[in-house]
Amino acid sequence: MGGVPVGMEVLQPATARWVYSSTTAAPFTYLRKKVSDATKLHSTLTLAHAATTSGQNDVVFITPESHAQTAAASSAAAVTLSNSNIHYIGMGNSSPGYPATAIADDGSSGTGHYNPILNITGNYNSFRNLRFDIGNATNTNLNGIRVQGNGNLFENCYFKGPLSSTMADLATWDMVIVGGKGNYFRNCIFGALWEVRSAASNLLKFQRSTGGTAARHTVFENCIFRSGADGTGVTHIDVNSEGGGLAGPQFFRGCTLHFHWSDQGDKVTQAIRWGSAGLVGTLHFDSNCSIWGADDVTVGTVARQGIIWGQAGATTATLGLAVNTA
């Protein structure tokens, strides 16, 4: 009687690990008192990931501090998470507005390099209550987070950036790049308002990575995409600009795409940019989605076929100006 039902023991966490930022800060002091096995404490996310076992439901708790990441070269990822079925949980608040646990770009002095800061190649992982501080002054840091694996979940996360005017003015800068199958973003915020983007950069790009698969059945539920903008070419979402980005439908449920202007002018031409790769997938927005501060959802014949808005399946071609530009 009691205990774990037969067959359910495999779902229990095999090992819990903790990541701290500083040995002199309060979180580490607390952990040293509460965690009896010091080998479960790690000074970096890379070390904690290396200690996990793929497929065994390990949990990595990350203290509510800023955890700076850097890589040896601008073309390298700061952290690659290749194991599967691992759960990364911020130990701070669960609000996506500003989580206390931050995975941060170590480029504030111009010395940090990564591309991307986080490369997720594993499958079936979850990321909760985390803030990703992305896009400091060094212009080698062109990509924030790349999701290549399948079935990963992001919940209550804040993808904060760009963090400098240098990155905000680069057309090659991308916050989150998504490929793979069945990845899910719930209650997440993309972008920051204080750095004004002037170039055709993106908060979200659908792109197949080398050796990976194009995005298929990605879901965004109750997410906000936001940023300041002072150039007509600024978009929030990019599809197929480099080819092979989509391999099926992607779904947006109750999401907001917001462009902020100091004078409240409607200067963004389109919220979503569609490349020249043709109609290889679709974006489906339910009737609870909205766009603010853009002249149109998208432009171009193929793009209007690929973006479907509303419960009735009406396309932007039949809806005309299917956005709120107030």
C-alpha cells in the first residue's frame, strides 16, 4: 500500500542538481547547508549538464542570480544541452515578466562571445522560470537561443533582448531560432522595449540548422512578442528567409505581437516576414491573437497564403488589414 505504482518509478527524478553563480552569495551559502552531497552543486550550467544522465528525468535547479555565459570563439555556443529529458528550473519567481534566475550574455564589456548563447540539441527537456539576457554590445553575438531538438518545453520564460543599441541595429541578430518537431512555448515573453530595433532583425526565426530538421508543429501559447522599433523593416517573426524553415503548421494561441513607438506612429510595414523559399508550411493564429503598431500582418502573395488568421481559417488576403494599428 502507498508508494509508487508499478511502472511509475521511471518517472521519478533520478538526480537533482543545483547551479550557483557565486560562492560568496546567499544562495550558495544556503545550498551548502541543505544539500548533503557537494558533488551535486555546480558553478556553471555546462558542468551541471555534463553531470546529468540523458533520459533519466534529472532535474537541474538554478539559483535566482545572473549566470554569465561565454564561449571560446564567436562561432561557438556558450552552452550546448545535448542530453534529453532533463528539467531546468529557475529557483526564483515564476512570473515571465521578470524571472530572477538569468542565463546571461557575458558581453557587457565587449569580451563575451557566443553563437548562440544556448544550443538545445536534446529532446523532451523543459525550461521553467528562466530569464535569458541576450544581445550585449559585442557584435559577434548574433544568435540568442537555438532550439534544434524535439518536444522541448519553455514555460514562464523571458527572452530579454537586445540589450544594446549595437545589437538592436544589426539585421543579422536573432533572439530565438526554432527548428525541430513539437517544441512548445507557454506564457513566455520575447523582446525588450528599451533598446529600439532599427534593422530587419527578429525576435523569432524559423530556421533549420545544419544537420537538423525544419520546424514542425511548434506551439506558442499566451506569449508576447514586443520591442521598440524605429525602422520600417523591423519584424518580430521571420519565416524561410534562408530557406527550409518550416516543414508543417505552427500554432499561435492567444499571442500578442507589439511594436512600440515613442510617438505611437505605425511605421512597421509588416509584423511577419516571409522569405523566398515558397509555401512549405503555415502559421496559424487563433482569433485571440493581436498585432499592434504594424501596417499589416505580412506582405506578398506567398506570405498571405501561409499565414492563416482566425477560427474560420480566413487568410490575410481575405481579411485585408488584419491587425490593430492603434
